[in-house]
Amino acid sequence: MIKKDFVDIGDSSRIYMEEARGQAGGTARPAKAAAAKPAEPAPEAKPPAYGLIGKATNRIDGRMVVTGQAKYTHDVKLKGMLIGKILRSPRAAAELVSIDLAPALAVPGVMAALKLAEGKVRYAGQQVAAVAALDERTAEKALGLIKVEYKPLPYVVDWEKARDAGAPQVREGKPNVEKINEYGRGDVAKGFAESDVIVEKTYRTGFEVHNPTETHGSVAVWEGDHLVVYDSTQNVHSVRDGLARVLKVPAANVTVIKNYMGGGFGSKLGVNDYTIAAANLARQAGRPVKVLLSRRDNAVCVGYRPSSSQTYKVGAKKDGTLTALQLTNMASGGVGSGDDVGEPAVDIYKCPNCKVFEETVYTNTGGSRAMRAPGHTQGDFGLEGVMDELAAALDMDPLDLRRKNYSTKNLGDTGIPYSSKGLDICYELGAKAIGWERRNRRPGEGTGDGPRRRGIGVATSIWYGAGVPGTLADIVLYPDMSVEVVCGTQDLGTGTRTHMAVVAAETLGLDPKDITIKIGNSDYPWAPGSGGSQTTPSVAPAVRDAALKAVERLKTVAAARLKIEAGDVVMADRRFSSKSDPARSAAFGDVYRDLRRETVFHGERGGMPMDQFAFNTFGAHFAEVEVNVETGRIRVIKYAAVQDSGQVVNRLTAESQVIGGITQGLSAGLFEERVMDDATGNPVNPNLRDYKIGTSLDIPEITVLFADVFDPRINNLGVKGLGEPARVPSSAAIANAVYNAIGVHVREIPMTPKRVLETLKRKEAAS
Ligand code: MOS
């Protein structure tokens, strides 16, 4: 799905964003959408009364996972399999003078070796050469014997220094700073002139590294001229297509398999350079080759969330009506582009005058990648921060300010109404759940217990997540009453198998345990990458479609057995019966047996009226924190999150997604930051000891609620995505709670104790 080779620098999240917008109805839709006549918002519709959908269902494969039986890419072991290792550049910029593989190839047990770079190295961690050997120790020893001669070149890893006129040029013949986004509506100068209050502040977000439980890895094996790759990936189809393109083999001769997986968060969306290396080593050695990346590799060469430095200038009338909103951002994504973060500023609030200008600055560090709601997560921290500072300047309740200004239509370029008014429900339910009335009326007003100050904050979420039309799923019914659902989607760990089983079981009148799920194979019917919060809203409707067709056939078969009209058949309690004469009835088993052979039903996720409705997802998060003003330590003590993601399929895994989004936002908001070392051009914290990640001890009491908005125009189930929506506002809600507690806004994440104490000094200086 992502149209770029990631062989060199990794996928930029901007490419991913274009995909997510195009599929889910954001501001980047073609201009013709703007010309379409906006339809009225959907009439209040009620979902059917389901037995399973919307309830909590345990994972059908939970036991497999917790007992260690589920096979991950790291677990794959093939006969004759070699271990591949990659040599990476220790230098941030250099001319590659020579690579000598001969000493490595001379080591007994080394079966293949490759050069992986020529010309210039542009970041530390870039792959240079590889070996495959009988075991890991031999491979590592051989790697150390490869002779690489580098001619060092000047480099820059600090994004602020990279902006200087005299900074080393990261890209050949191009400046380090490049425009990535520009947007405007109305006239901001006029808007500021009309305002009673203007607030202008700068918010910064750091480099947040994806740290999936399972690091990246691939196993490649050639079966004749057919390549089979086991890959820890979010997109088996795009890895297949990428491998075919780079290796110049037909896509039909490549199969990518992803059985179980320990997360990706956007860092595993496309084909990776080490996967291509594994395939080439396997070809050279004539044996399977396994390449697993280390935790250090994870920090240097497979992406991270790019940084941002966002300056907002916002004007409002005394009553809180926004009159002008201006955002200037400088992002940095290493040798790749940073994210544009303007979407929340453009679309959440109905400000008539809005202007966005964004640039990225290139540095000699590995390229950034899409990370859980790329751009929106950073932008939401800035926008929701300045909204709170504006509320204080207006002496207004920050929630009232939001409820006065939130938009019910896409403002970016279409003016098309959002498909529900779920956001207001989110505000209302969340405020109640957290006890909003307990907040300090003005930031910093609380007296607290000794050095501890408490505060409560809110932030708003907007994202895409309507799913991808054209997603396919097959249902196979067997005469022995077994049922199989087959789809080329993948489960990142979110519970995809279970939601598929729930939808199939609901529709067929069975139990989720009766359904066999087959996913994670590029030979199966097409499904999009598991990114962009599009898995459930793509796959669930396709499964529903196939299952509805299966039920139709079963009713026809039952009608023949019962000698009644098909229209007279009803399905209940594992029987097909005559509606008019309930005595005529056949058990499921008999009707399935009448099928005589396995029978396949093809399902497809249908289209949606993209020119009439903007299919976004929404949410509101509320956090309560306690800040120690002597140590600068922040503790999140209570949290309430409300999401509008349409119809929930499995409440249990949906709640898990939201808890995960909050945990990740808490961690990024308080702890996580990759720090680069100017002196070596390498990160100083490429491990889980020095790069801090929140643990179970940091997680507060969390209440997860759903707005339960149902809109059947989205798809046949009214389902929208949830993975990213739950991450967008979480750092922002916590930062706003800190502001409410201490009266000064910590305008940079992570909000380390040092930054909190520095911020408190700003307060002293002001008083
Ligand atoms: Mo993504 S950034 O894998 O949804």
C-alpha cells in the first residue's frame, strides 16, 4: 500500500499519512470532493440487537499466546536455517572507500556474505554488509572480520544545528530545510484584528522510538524460484510487492507469512532493507536465512516518531469564539522527512481564519517512520496546550471553550459534515467520569498536600479510521459444520482473529470458538496493512458480507430439506425453521451436511459515500495528575477516556486498545526521548535501560467508555478504527492536567522532572 522503496532510509510517515487520508476521508481528498453537495448528517439510526458484537469476548487465541504456543517470526526455525547478521555503519556520514568480505567468507561455517552499500553512508546504523553462517556466534565473528574503509565526512545530528547556514548538507545538493505543508483558509490578519485576546506559545515534542515487544525480523527461504518470507510485518501484501519489485521476481512467486506478532506501531508497514538482505543471503547460500534485529537496531535504523517545534498563535473573542489560528512547525525526521502536524489545528475547531506552515529539517540520523497517529499525536499536544492557555487568558473553563468551538464538519478543504456528533458525547461522558468539577478553577490554584499539587486536564482526539473499500474475506463452510474465515490481514497483537470470529459467529448463529481463522499470509484474499486504524473497519465488514452470503445459501439449502420457501426460513438456536410452521425444523448439522462439499463465500468491504460524509473518529481524554513541585515528578492518578469509533465489535479488545493508547501517551509524555550524541553521531540511549518506557507501576486507574454512535453509511457494521484515536490526545491531556495543577504549562514532552522544575522557575520569574 505504500508506494516507496524503503531499502535505503525507511518509510516516511508522510507517505503513510497520505494513504490514511485518502482511504479514510481526511482533508487531502481530491478537489472534486469539495464540489460535492454536503448531505445532511445521518438520521439517528440504531444498530441491530446483537448477541456477540459489542459485548466483551475473550481472545480465541489468548491461551495460545500466554502458554507460548503461538509462533512468532522470532520462533521460526527451518531445516538447515542459517543466521544472518548485518554490519552497520558506526559513522553518521562517510564515503565508503572499500568493503572486503574475504576475511569473513574464510571463516568456517560462513555460507554467504554481501555488500549492502556503496558510495556514501548518511547515518549511523545504515547497513553496510551482511553474512549468513551456521550459528549466531560464527556470524558475529565473521561480521567483525569484514574490512570496511570509511573516509569520514562532516555530519549533523542535532536538528537545531542542522538549520544553520554552515551546517553539513545531509542530502546531495539540497538544503537541509524543506517545506512539507502549507494550508490556509480565511484571513488570519483580519481574525487577529477582530480578537479580544491573543495567545502565542511554542510547544515541542521529542523523538519517540517505536519499541514493539518483538523486534523486527525476517526468515527467507527459496523453494525453487518461489520465495517464502516469514516476516514480523504489519502488511504481508506490501512486503510481498516490495520484495518482488526489488528482487525482480513476479509477485506471484513471493509468499509473505506473518503468524503472530509482538506489535509494530507503524515501524513495520513496508518491506525492509534487512528483509531484502535475508532473501539475497538465502539465495546465495541456497538455504533458509533468519535475520533478527537487536534492541539497539530498533533504536537506530527502523524509525521513530519525528520531533516537532510548533508555534501557535490563536485569537478569540471575550466569549471564547475563535477568530484566528496560526501554526508554524519545524519537524525533524533524520534522513527522512518529519511529520506535518497541522491536521488537528485545521479540523478540530471551526475557526474561520486558519493558517499552517510546516517545514522539516534533515539530519544524519536514521529516517523517521509512521508512529501511531503520525503528526496528529504531536499536533494535538501543541493545539490542545494552546487551547488551555487561551482558556486561562479568557478566564474560561477549558471544556466550555472546546464545546463552544468544536467543528461538526471537515474544514480542511471539503466542508463535508462528520458522520456523527460523537465528540460532544465524548466530552460529556468523560467530564462526568473524571469528576471535572473537581479541577482547579484556575490553573495552579490548588493548595495541595505539602509539595504535591493536583490538577485535571482534557484533550480532544481526531483521526481517520473508516477502513478500506475492496478488502476481501472468504468464509468456507464444511459439511461437518466446521467454518473457516480466510483473509490476508494480520494481527499485530490487537485481537484481529477474535473480532473476525465474533462477526462470523454472530452472523452464522455460532460461537466464536466454532470458527477457524486463517490470516497472515499474502496468498490469502487481499486486505490492507494493519496501520492507520483500518484493520477492523476493513476486515469486519468483509467478514460480515461473506457470512451474510453464507447464511443466504444455508437458508436455501434448509428450505429444500424442509420443502418450504427460502423466504420462510428463520435461523435460531442452531436450527433452521419455518417461520409459518415452526414444527418444520432442521438442525445446523443436517443443513451443513446437505452442502455435500466445502463451499466458499466471497465477502468484500463495500464503498462509502466519501463525497458526502467525512468519516473521521473522535475522542476526549481526561487525566488527573499529582505534581511534586520540589522534585518535579509527575504521577498520573486517574484517567477517563471516551472514544467515538462507531460500533464496537469486541468491547474487551477495544478497551485494551484504549488502555494501550493511554499508556503509550503517558510514557511519551513523561519519559521517552531518544538523545543523539553530537560527538559520535549515535544515540546515547539505544536500549531499554537508558531510554525510559512507562511500566505497569506508572499506569493509573483508567476508565474506558465508548460513545456508542452508530452510522450505517460507514460500512455494513458501522465500525470505525480505534488504535490511533486512543493515542492522539493522551500526552496532551496529561500535560493539561499538569498545567491545571501547577499553573504553568510544560510546553515540551517528555515532561521530565528537570523540565517541570525549569517550568516552575518561569512561574517564579513571572511573579
Ligand atoms: Mo500505524 S502508525 O501502524 O497505524
